[in-house]
Amino acid sequence: SPHVSPASVAQPQPVPSHLLPQMPMGPGGQQMQPGEITVHPELHRVLFAYSAPAPGHLSVHTGQLLYVLRKDPSGWWLATLDGTIGWIPEMYAQPVTGPAEQC
């Protein structure tokens, strides 16, 4: 069956075209440049599964922990999980509060 987002979550807008040239392609692909990281990495927990529809996006599963590297005003966050970097919709993750080992 096709991936269905939770009813309470709006479908994200497409990644803006001005971000596409900067989209890392994962291991062996384009490397992140220091100027592209606009926030200190922040630990977030995935709220909803997201299946990457195209290269440069990051597939995640509910409950996973990842680090957000960049928060773009368009509503897309650049995140890293298990060595892979890609974009996820901002509403699919929330900051983790407190020590991670107590989650």
C-alpha cells in the first residue's frame, strides 16, 4: 500500500529550487560546506515515517533519533541519520528534551 501521512500532518511543499544545488546526496556525494550549516546540530525525535521521494531527501521511521543541521524557512530541515544527510519536512520531527539516554 502507498505511504500515507497522518491525517493531522499537512503534505509538505516541494523543496524550493534554490536549495536543490546544495542538497547533499549522501555517502560519496556532494559534501556539506561549513557555510551551509546554519544551526548547531540539534537532537530530534522522528514523529512520523517519511519515505524519501527523491535523492537528497532522508527516509526516517517513527521514533528514530537524528540531528538537524539546518532549518530552512521553507519548512525543510537538513538532517543526518546513520551517516546519511538529507532533507525532511519540519513537522515530521520534534526536539528531544532532556538527556537522550533517558528517552
